[in-house]
Amino acid sequence: MKFHASKVVAIAVAASTILAAAGASAFTPAPAAGPAVKSSDVVLVATPKRPAKQYWRTKVRFRTDEAPGTIIVDTNNKFLYYIDGPNRATRYGIGVGRDGFGWSGVVKVGRKAEWPSWTPPAEMRRREAAKGRILPITQEGGIDNPLGARAMYLYKGGRDTIFRIHGTNQPWTIGQNMSSGCIRMMNDDVEHLYDRADVGTKVIVIGPGSKPGDTYFDDRGVDIFRQIFGG
């Protein structure tokens, strides 16, 4: 009788364990099927951070004498504008050159690349080596590449200036003076601009050396209608 009772207890314990496991699995959601994550959404930090909201991509009311399709880079206020048409532009937040690396001028997009490789200039390699940081001669494109998802190479008189408009895997640096003169954007933003700005696009960089009146523009704030309904 004791043996029979022991068997009954063992069976009851096993059954309750199986039911508990089944119940847990019944209420554990299956992995949701959905679109694959874009490579540009991957950020190599433990806690991805976005810059302040003022640097998020925004449609603005914009006055300028420049033609639609022109890019105006305001390094003082950390904004890049793509002129959409009369009285309107898309404004992007950017990171710019730190002290001693700012510049200004009128250049053009000479070429473009998706997930570009990075070849730091020899001067940069020497400068960083003096600080104990050894840079690669060339680093292949990818999510850990400093040029991010896209790069637009800026040319002057048909020659590469070594400056670029490019993405970054450090989005928290947008709005800061961090680079060696290049214009950095969040990866989603540089992808958006890349699809709109063709090779030959005029780029006006306002920075050290720019004179008041050299380039007229007036950012009149958020275009609420376009921001909500597009266009």
C-alpha cells in the first residue's frame, strides 16, 4: 500500500511539473516575425543615445537665394540644410570639426559611397600615433567604421578636399565639435540625404572665414504642415 501511494505521489508531482511548463510556454510569446533590422540602425554602444531633439531631422520654412538641391552647412549652429524648393528645406543635425579643424567654402559632391571604407590621412595617423593610438591604413566599411552608412566626398576644382559628409556610429556626438573637419550625421539621416543629393550637388559650408552676407539664408522654423503631412 505504501509503494502504491508513493507511485501516486510521484505521478502527481510529474504531472504538475509538466502542466506548469506547458502553461509557461502557452503564455510565452513566440518571437515576432518582422522586417530585418537595417544595418544603419545598429549602434555599437551598450545604451544607444540620440542627440538633443533640436538636432532631429525636420522640415523647415527656409529662405535663401540658393537653388533647390543645394546643401548649406551651418557649422556654427550644427545644422545641414537640403533645399527642397522655394521657401522650404529639410534640416539635419550634424557634428562638425573641433577647434582648429573648422573650415568654410563652396564645394561639390565629387563621389558617393555606401558603407565606405575609411583611409585616414597620413597626417591624422601621425597625430594619433603621437597620442598612443594606432590607426589602420584602411578600414573596411561596416557598422564599426567611423564613416558610417554613407559618405559623400567633397571636391573643389575637381580635386578631393579630404572632407566628407558621412554617417557615424556615435550618434550622441551630433551637435558637437568632434571631428577633424568632416561633417557627420546620424546614419538614418545620411542615408536620407544620400538618396537625394547627386554627384555634382553644390555644398556651401559656413564656418571660420565666412563673412556675413556671403550666403543668405533664413531658417524660419518648423514647417508644421509639411512635418505632419509630408511634401
